[in-house]
Amino acid sequence: MFAKATSSFVKQIESSGDLIPVSSLNDSDKLQLLNLVTKRKKGWFWKKAKYYPSTFALQDILTGDGSIKPAVTESEFLKYEGKFGDNVEAGTEAEIANLSFSLEGQDSVALESSFGNLKKQEIDLGQLLKIAEKRAIHLDHSFVQQTREKREILCVVNEKIITSQKCSISEHLQIEEKCGGTLGLKTKILKVSANDDGTISKDTEIVLEIPPRTVIAYGVTELFIDQNGQFDLCLLTEKSGGFDKVLLDKNKKEFSVCTSLTCIDGKHKTKECMKDVPSVTSLSVLKPAIEEAQLQLQPFSELSEEKCQQLFKFYCEFLYHEDVISLLENVLDELSSGEQPNLMGLQELESTQAQKIKDMLQILGYNCPNEDGSSAIKDAANSELLTAAFYFFSALDALSEETLAVLGICCEIQILPMLLYLINNIPDDGMLPVDNPDLLLLKEEDHFYATQRLFALSNICLENKESSIHVVTGNQPGVLPVCLCIVLQGFAILNGIKDE
């Protein structure tokens, strides 16, 4: 919930800026000015880079003596509070943390948010530049070595946004209207509230309190580190941080992480990425992505029917829990990279939910550590299966909470075969006959609306034009159509659905 609140905050005030939302309340103490953050470029092209705060400061990895103390300024940032409303219509996407699903296709939703008066702290980058000219990075420092081995980027915190008063975050459960008399959906409304006097009104739904001077967003400057330890601050957007190629070659090793539609592990040839799907174009443009998804997800088809059905059941249940999907995406990222996964997030989940995750990982070939701390065992033969699962969950994690919930409804009403047909068989003109036997379910109003809603949330337009069904991409669809097609291919394989 904290991550959702901070993410909503950053989207509201700076959707295309440099601020990074804090994903965990525990990270707030690590995000002191001049502390180090590692940036990991995600394996799949549609994923944004992730940032991992550390307990180390820039001072800790520099050679030479003398403390680093550039000037720090603190100023009023803004007062963030109010009630933000939006009218959600069928075929459009809600930009806020609420889910609307009604037969009429229109419902008033709102996100109530108030972090109160926020302050901004930032360092004097000019003074830091002068320090960088005189000091160097200690290349043998263990943190620097590990960052280099993982081919991550070292960053330094240069600004942060902090609260000035106590806040609370709560989620309120509500039942949405039923669609066609058969579909109903539970949804959570996120509320963030702050009081000038520091008091917080209590109710049974409040789950998290945020103390004053908590970091909710921050900015970083990437470091480019030369082979002799000298480093530059990357102050322009076109300049990226990292390590000199000579340093990286010293730790060169093979990676199975994917950087495009094809896994770069020596087994498949790299194909040109479809990073941005063309606007108002037939879904036939997705055929290369569909073929690639079927290739990447092939390890699923090699499982027994029983295991496929178990995974399918787990995945359908996880659609209603965005936090579980994000957790699994991170865990599978680490496993597919040959690392021991961070399973601390399991402790924050209900015991039944945590057990389902452990059971799912076991099917994929990874046994979680026992409670006595005994080590886990990863079956090397299942590395391709773990990579396939990472690919699938990365696509799931790219979809919005609302999209995931509507997809869950589609699984419940068993229209996945029809969805798969629509994605895989649209001709170049984007038209399919309305009497196509594979599309008979679209004649039912609630099935049509569920499909239209799912597609709209993935930037795909579905229209019924009397004698034909018209399906094209929306305006500037980005990569969401690709992510949806990946997810549908994965569900189809697990559920034994074949596209004829």
C-alpha cells in the first residue's frame, strides 16, 4: 500500500520526470542524501529499470581521506492533498487507484490523498562535481565489486521529498455493480490522509501509519566509473552511468536475462524489439511478438498436465493481488539470474498466500528455505522454466491493477479461448465477421463488455460494427498490447488451449 500511495503521488505531480517513488517504508532510512542506490536494467524491453537503496554512502567507497559535505538546501515542495475524481467510461483507462466495472460502463471513482505539506532536500551538485575531480572510487570495495559483477549502475541520491507530519494509508474495500446480472468485482480504494496536529483518526481499515520526515520520493545522479576509479556525474539525460568496458570485461560472464523479445543466452537469435506498437493498426502487427511469446513460454508446455493446471489456478488467483505479482516478478528475476531470491516480502503476506507462492515456486523447481534456515535447492534443469515464468510475470507486472482484475473475471467466465482467438487471428484490415463461430460468446452482453474493457485497458479498441468485429490498437498504445498477448499465450499453454 505504501508503494501504491507513493507511485500515485509521483504520477500525479511528475509523470515524466526524474522522481522515483519509494517502494518500501523500510527504505526511507537508507535514502539519505549522498547514499548509494543501484540501478538494475530490467531484462525485458517493456520493463523500467528498478532502483535498490543501500546502506552505503558515497563517502564509503571513495579513496583518500576527508569527509564529503556539500551544501544541502531544504525548501517547501508542495502541499499534496485533496480528492481527485475521474469519470471512467468503457473503453478508457482509469489513471487512479480504483477499479470500475459496471454494465453501463460509467462510474464515478476517486482517490483521496493527502501527504500534507511536503519538503524537498537537495545537495549542491556543483560542489559535488568539484569533489569528484579530486577523489576516485575504491574499485576493490566489496559493494562496488558486487555491483560491477551484476552489471548494475551506481547512483547517488541527490534529492528527496519528505513528509512534515504524520500520515496514514488505508485501503477500503467496496463491491462494484454487477455486469449483466452475473459479474461482480471487489475493489480497493486507497486513501492517504494527514492532519496538521499530528493526530490520526482511527478505523478498522487503517493498516499503515507514516511518521514525519519519511521519504516518499527521491532523485539520483548516475555515476560513470572509469577503469582507474575516476568517476563522472551523469547530469544530462543522454549520458548514462555504469562501468568502463575494461572493468566489465574483467567480470565477464554469460547472462540468461532477456533484453529484447528474444532471450540472449546463446540459444536464440536476437530479434528486433517491438518497443512501441503502431497506433490504430490491426492486431496482425503483433504476430512477431506472439510467435516470440510462444517460444519463450514453451517450457510451460513441457510440464505435466497436473502441474500446468496447478500453475494456472495459482496464476488466476494472483490476478487479484497486485502485490503478489510484483513480489514474484522480483523473485523470479533473481532466480533466473542465478541469484538467491529475497523472500522477505513473504512475511508481509497472509500465511495461506505465502504458502501458495512457495508451492508455485516448487513446481518451477525452487524449494524455499525451511523455517529452520536450511538452504533451498534449485534444480538446474528447470532454469529455462524459471526464465519462462519470469517472462510471464514481467508481462503481468506491466499491466495495471484494474487490467489484472478484469483479466481475472475473464478467466472466471471462461472466455480465454475467445480472447486468444481475437489476439492471434485478426487479419490485416482488423475486421472479423460477427457470425464467426469462434466469437459467439461476444454476442452475450457481459462477455462483450468484459472483453472490450480488458482490451481498452491494454490500449486496444474493440468495436461491434453490425456485420463485423473491429479490433485495432489505440492511439500511442506503447507496449501494453504486447504484454497482454504474452499473458494470454501463457494462460493458453497452461490451460491446454490451442489456437486453431
